[in-house]
Amino acid sequence: MEKIQLRQIASAVGTVCPADCEISQVVTDTSQVVPGSLFVAIKGERFDGHDFIPKAVENGAAAILAERDAAVSVPVLKVDSTRTALLELAAWYRRLFHTFVVGVTGSVGKTSTKDMICAVLDCKGKTLKTQGNLNNGIGLPKTLFRLDSSYQNAVVEMGMSHKGEISALTKAAQPSVGVITNIGVSHIENLGSQENILLAKLEIIEGMSANAPLILNGDDPLLADVCNRIDRDILYYGIDSAGADVRASEISQLDDRTEFNIRYYGKTVSAMIPVIGRHNVYNALAAFAVGLTAGMSSQDIVTGLRNYQPSAMRQNIVRQNGMTIMIDCYNASPDSMRAAINVLADLKASRRIAVLGDMLELGTRAPEMHYEVGKYAAAKGIDAVFGYGPHTRNLLEGASAGGCPRTRHFDSKEELSTFLKDFLRDGDAVLYKASRGMAMEEVVHKVHDISAAH
């Protein structure tokens, strides 16, 4: 972060500055406070940052942003909502720079797409990207505060679970280009329908200028119709859509990479990504489209795609003791489960085994959706499906109904880990996947003695 004055911050969030000082960092966690920090007191479900204001000052905070007065020795900026003020400050700070900012949202594939876009833009200039899961109203500002004049580009991931959240995030990030990967069923518990999910994702344009383009997956039936609903430049990518502006063809999956051709505006270029799976081809096409809007040459873009490396716990494929281990423990939805099962089904192995945990935030449709994923695994020829978590009982029921040769439910990770140590053997390919809250990586570590972040 570049240094700013407290009076500038006060002006940005619409409050009075009792005394000026220099701020070199904005934090919400007292453990990250260093001299020169502005500590923002956030009230959460399980904690209240206001209770930690004295600790922040003790650690060297230069000033405090809070919703109530605090008897401390440093200036306190008082606002009605620190969450709102944090986004307002991030928006003001982002406007200090002429950075090419890409906003990425969607139901599935946001992080992998973000990482591929970053790999591409890195070939053009220094690129900032969202770290980990910092894609909400607290995390996105933290990403923007990492900007400084050395960055030419930034790739900002935007997550949501309710209507209005993307709107707030995009108004802070002010993307130069927006990307929507797909419209699935994640968070349908809160939003009620895929149409409502689409409308929530389309909020991304609310922070974009009128001439900023939108990049959409043309193979997604809901996104394919967006061009008829909004007046904006739209660049479509896809595999099946004949009308896509950027389209993949001649896709060839090898042991550890995928090769394909990209056809765009009457031209063709050969591309390779060091991961497998059709879903990753979509991510690469989105990144290619971003590269085009950034004015990059096709050769520079495909060079960036070759440099891509997946984030921790996202389709990391490890070969150990004669086994192929696919670690995909970061998150799970019906769409991403099917994508991972597709990859598992295509792996060369004597047995293909899926170790799956619950998919969360599916509401009343959870039993049905888990059952369908189980049936899908059986249809793809998976040899064994093992489940951990209450919802996977429905998943295993679907797998059994679909004809999967072997299924079993486990009530604890310890029981599952002990079983797998004895069951797995040389020549197996095994997938580990579940929603983040299930912490399936703990099983990976116990069974294989490797980190899920490998």
C-alpha cells in the first residue's frame, strides 16, 4: 500500500478527522497491526473488533476506524458502519491508480479462472491478484489496499451468497473488464433460483464503466442470453457454442496437461495448460479473452497459460507410491463435483475411487443434488465412492442406484482414513473433494502424509 493521510481517509468515508497522521496499512486483525496502521474495527457474528481497539493501539496502530468512541491515545474516525466505510475507502484508494482491473465472479471456477488470468497478464506486466478466499466485503478491500504504482494489472475475485454483495464489491473494485464463469446452484439456499443467481452475478456491471466489456461463458444457457438483456460489449467464450468469439477445438487430454486450439476472430492458435479437465479449458478461454481485451498478442497469452499453476487444494494431482492422488478440497458444488469426477474418470488407473464430502449451502435441495452427483459418478464408471458427512448418505444412495460397484459411508475422518490406508493400492486413482467446511484435506494428510497444499 502507498502511504496516505488520515484526513484523506476521513474524507473518503465521510467523517471528521480529529488529527492528521500518515497511514501505511489498513488492517482488521490486531495481529497484522504495525506502526502506521489504520485498524478498522469490524463487528462480526462471533467477535467485535471494537473490543480489540486497545490491543491495536498497543501494537502500534496510528489511528482507528470505528462505529463508536474509544478512549485511546490515537485519532478515532467514527462512522455508522465500518464495513461500508472499508469498501468506500477501498474504492477511493483504487481510483488513485490507472490499473487494468479484472473482476471475476461465477458459481464455479472463480479462483482457477482468476489464477489463469493472472498468469496471462503477468506476461504483460506486474499483476496483483486476490489471495486465498479474500473475495468478500472484508477480503476484497484488503486486496485493493495491496495496490501500488508498481502494478499494471489486478485480478479481483468476487464471491457472494446474497443479493447486493457483488454490487458492493464491484463498486469498490471498478473493473476494467468483468468475467462471469457460469451460473450454477451455489447459494441457491439464499437466492432461491438460478435466475436470481444470474441477476446477482450481473451486479458486477454496476461498478464498471459503460464501455467496459463483459466476458461470459457462451456455453452456459443463462449467460448465453445476457446479450439480449443488457446493452454492453460482450465477448463470449466456449467450446460447444458455434457463435463464441473465443472457442476451443481439437481438445486433447494427456497425463498432466491439456492441449487444444483456440479459434478467435478468424484466427487460430495452439495452446496448452498444465492441468487436465474440460472445465479448465473454459477457464483458459476466459483468460485468453481477457488477454485480448488487454491488448496482448495471442502468443503472449498462450505463454501465460503454459505458466499457470493451480492454487492450493484445487485439482492438485500428485503421484505417490504408484497411485494418482487428486486433491480438490477447497470447495464443492454439484457442478464442480461433476467436473472433478470427469477428470477422475479420464485418469489412467486400475481403479478410480472418489472420496467425497458434503456440498454445503444447498438448502432444501441438498438431498436431491447429492443423490444426482452419486448417480453421475456411477454413470462415469467410478469404481468406488466413499462418503463423509451426513449429506453424502444421499450421494452414496445415488451411486448405488446408478450401479457403482462399491460404496460406503463413514461417520468420522479417522474411520475413513484408517479404511483408506488399507484399501488403496498401487495403480489406483483417488479423488478427494468436499466443501471447504468439511476440511477433507485432513484425510489426505492422514492417508498419504502429504499436505493438501502440495
